[in-house]
Amino acid sequence: MHATRQSLPDRCSVDGVDGRIVDGVAVQEWGDPAAPGILLWPGLGSTGDYYAGVADRFPGRAVAADHPGFRRSPAPETYTYEGLVDTAAAVLGA
């Protein structure tokens, strides 16, 4: 858990794109929230916006994340692989 990110709001909007904050990471969602889904995790240097044109074509639910420190997601105090894995797991569980 990233203690420094606990105080963030649970909703976010940047440039007209609505989303929510999960474990300090901004996510956008498409499809049925109750359906099984796929996590769209962009490569470093990109954001969840990369998937906006195709996300609604996936079956079920699609969730695109902004990496910590990119676009709508604030930077963590430190970057670790364990931290990224924990963050991705939190997004999957939300």
C-alpha cells in the first residue's frame, strides 16, 4: 500500500476524460463493471489513453491504467517492481 497516496479523491477528470483513482492510479473503464475484464497496462511512457480507441471492442470489461507518475496518476515516493505489481493487483481487484 502506498501511504502517501491515500488522500487522493476516488474520481478524476483531466481534459474531459473521466475515471477513478484505485490505489493512487488513475483508471478508465469500459463495458459492464460486473463482467470479467482485462487490464490494459500501457508501456512506460504511455498512458491509459492509448487504449481509448479500442477498449470498447474487448468483451466484458476493459480497465486502462495510467502508470504511477504519468498523466492523472501522481508519482510515488519510490518506484519498485513490487510496488507496480501491488498497484496492478489493486486495480484488478477493484
